[in-house]
Amino acid sequence: MKLNLDKNVIDLHGEPLQDKLSEVLANVLAMSTVGAPAKMIAWAVNLINEGEIEVDKSDIRFLTDLITHTDKVVNLVKAQLLEQLEKLTE
């Protein structure tokens, strides 16, 4: 499944911000200390360059847990990232 995060973060007024969801997750992956380092960096590079990554169900569970528990991202962005992951499981 393709997880496409080439979307701007949306503020509380529904307006797009300059930051992209793909860039936020790429930074989380690159700075994380969990997961397979080579895979995390490959995902981060793909998110920066292409805005998307290929994931399976176990990857979705991993990313959901990573996003939920990171203190590097505010809830406004976490909710939007988690929403994109949930769309893949519907």
C-alpha cells in the first residue's frame, strides 16, 4: 500500500501551513531510536523526495505506535498523520 503524505499540515482554522506531513514524518523517522535504522532512513528519504512510502499492515502498526508516542510532534500534526494511516486500513 502507498502511504502518500504529500499534503500540507492543516491548522485549526482549516488553512494549510507550510509544513508537509511527509516532511514531519521523515524527521521523526530520521531522529528516532526505534525500528530498523536502514529502513527508517530509506523511508525518510522517500518521504522527502517523493512524499510517499510503501507500507504493509505491520508497518502501519509500527508507524501508528511511533507517531502516537513521539514527543517530537504536536497533537495537531499527530492527528493528521494518524488519519492518513487509518485511511489505509479501511
